[in-house]
Amino acid sequence: MAGYDIMEVCLNGHQITDSAGGNPQRRKPYCPKCGAKTIIACPECHANIQGYFHSEYSISLADTPVPNNCHNCGTAYPWRQAQIAAAIEKLEMALEGQGAVDVPGLVNDIATDSPRAELAALKLKRLLPKIGEAARQVAIEAFSDVASATLKKTLGL
């Protein structure tokens, strides 16, 4: 029967298993990599995190990628929220004293695959030369964690 299994992921984004429903013996209450608690459902709407897709033709040895957002309500999962918060904090530190920049808005726009993402990437690209080299490296590191592949190309990352 075709359909998604359940994925188990720790709060830091490490996948435990992409088949927690079909193979409950693979589940773990805490992550063996970082020790964080694990979840199988969206904390916001309680929909299961989509794991391996079963079909009569699917055979895969690769793990299903860990999603950033809930397929049911669109809310960023805790690991994605942590990535975005860290990027905001890093950029705010890098831009300290550089004038009024809506850092949370800029980071959230870049972290979301939306029409505003490319505009935000262009704003960031114009802003980077105005800050020191050390601050620029911090900003680039922050955005390389949250930007999509397309935006990384726009930013030259």
C-alpha cells in the first residue's frame, strides 16, 4: 500500500529513522548524536512528520531528507526555528553599529522559499561589503545554513 511512513527526528534535526511507524523498534526517546529529545509529529498541529514513501515500486537505501517545515500546517520544525534564530543572532552581532537593518525580517525572508527571498538575498549582498571581514564571514556562515541552493548562488556562497 502506497503512503508515507513516519519520520522520527531529534529537536536538533538529526534523523533517527524515516520508518518509525513500520519499524517501531528503530525509535529512540533521545538522539544518540546530541542527546536531544526526539519527535515524530509537528509540535504545532500534531501531524506526523512524513518519512519514507512506500509504493509498490519504491526501493531505496537512502534516508528520506529531514524536512524544514510541516507539510500540514507549514510551521517550521524546531530544528529549522533554531537555525533561523542562530542566523539572526549571528547577523545582528556582525552588524552591530551598522545602522538600522531589519535582521529578523531579512533572515526569515532568505530562509523561506518565497517571492521575497531573492530580494532579501540582494539586500544582503549589498550590505556585506559595508561590514568588516570578520563580521562578513560570520554573516556568510549564518546564511549558508538557512538559504536555499538558489539563494546561495545569488549570494555567491
